[in-house]
Amino acid sequence: MGKGGYSPGGKRLMLRKRILAILGALGILWLVGERGKLIQPSTLKYMQMMGWRRVLTTFDFVHAYFYARWTNQYIGWSVKYYMPFLGPESKDGRWAPVYHGKVLPNELAKALVSVNQDVCLENMEQLIPYPAARDLILQAPLDIVAYECGCRHSRANPCQPTQVCMVIGQPFVDFVLEHNPQSSRRLTQAEALELLQAEHERGHLHAAYFKDVMLDRFYAICNCCKCCCAGIESMMKHGAPMVMSSGYVAQVDAARCQACGTCQNACPFEAISVNGAAHVEWEKCMGCGVCEGQCPNDVITLVLDERKGQPLDIRVLAPAGHT
């Protein structure tokens, strides 16, 4: 008899039972994920586009699957259990290089969802200054889906509405629609423009998000509020460079400013102070345009600033693909 009262044969039998139990649990989890099917067409398409070598030899597909299939749980877990323990290491960019957002003023966000032919922009190092996830690949006609915001879902009292994230392009759109039909809906380009405008009027910023396991490219426009967004929180509270500037800076006409403080309260990045007139702190301003949209006196404008990086302006980057 071996240690624990089991013979060598008994130990092998127990090991086989444990392996079978684990495989059975994984099989059940897979069937739940695939909503009762052996494999959804969009899952197979995702695997093919990622490449079988990467699927079989790295953890990337498993990571992507959990992120796209159980987005609310993924982000909720990150907000509750990961972000509170972010330390100084987050400031030197160990998290953001593979998962980051490019701020989009309202006009540029609308231009991006108005693309009407194929666009392939690869390795945009000057525009997306991170070592990974910096491609933008779209196919016409453009596929867009409204998806429940995982950040808002994770909060006790979220901003409304919650179905405001926009997943864009394949295979992401089909994956979301097949795996999460209860929390997503397909949008026309006109409906996407209406959603962007509504969020802009609510004082929320737009950001184009890129992620390594999402095929190393752009996959979504998030419409972020400063009270719910995990990306903004990780940046403002923990210094993680999750969001990069739009390439613009807010400029105030001090002579006409009424010093009402609306812009100060609206700014997601705490870049505005008011003392006689509104003042924009250049280092903090991300050029989102929230202050411009919320100013009741129309005294704020966005101006290009090359020191803030290149804008993600699809009209310039791929002019033939814009309506």
C-alpha cells in the first residue's frame, strides 16, 4: 500500500478519475459558452483568423474567448479584484501595452463608423505608440453591434443606458451576436451615428480600443463616463497609461468664458480649473471634446497639437474609405 492507503494501481485510477472530472467540467463550460452547440460558426472563424499555431501554442485564444464571451464577468472581476491592487508597476506600462484606447473627438468617432469600403492600416506605430495591438482592419459593409458596457455593468449604480459599447468589424460582431444575443443588437451606420451623438450629449467620451488577443487590432468604440469606466479609473487612480490623447487639446476663449465651472465638472481627466476663466492643463488634456460639447457658452474648441500625437482620423488615414 502506498502513502494515503492507496496501492499504485489505485493511485492511477484516482488520477484518471480526476482528469476525466476536469475534462468533463471543461466540456460543460465549453457547451455553456457555445450555447449548447459543439462550436458556433463565429468561434471557428475567430480561431481561423487568429491562426491555428497561435490557438494551439499560446493562451491567447482562451483569453480572447473569456473576454469576448463573458465580458461583464471579465471586466467586473478586473474592477473588483485586480485594479485595487495596481501598484507603481502599472505606471511604467506593463498592462497598457497590450490593451489600450485612443481618444476620439465626436467628429472622428462618427467618421470611423461611416467607413464605406475596406480599410487595412497595419502597424500604426506613430498613431498607437505601444509595442502591440496597433492595427485597424475593416471590411465593407461595416458590421457594428451595440453591446452592454462591462464597466457600467460592474458598478452598483451605473450610468444609463448601459448598451453603449460598439463592437466593430469581423469576427468580433458575429461572435458577440451569437454568444450574447440578450445583451447586444446589430446597428446600422445611421443608428451608430445616433448612439455616438447621444453619448456625446450626455458628456461621455469616445475611445477606439485595441487589444492583443482581439487579433492585435481595433475592435470597439467605447463611450466612456468618468464614473464607471475602468480604463479611465486605472489611469487616473493608478497611473496606468490605458488611454492615449486624440491628438487635440482643448482651447478656451478666456475673454468670453463665464467661469461657470461646467467644463471643470465634466472633464474626465481633471484637466480644467476655473479661476476667473477656465484654464486647461496641457499635460492632462486628452482632447476628448467633452468640455467642448458641454460648454453652455460655446467658448471651448479643440485644436490640433502635434505634441499630443497623431489623430485617428480615418478621413486622412484612408480617405477613399470614408463616406
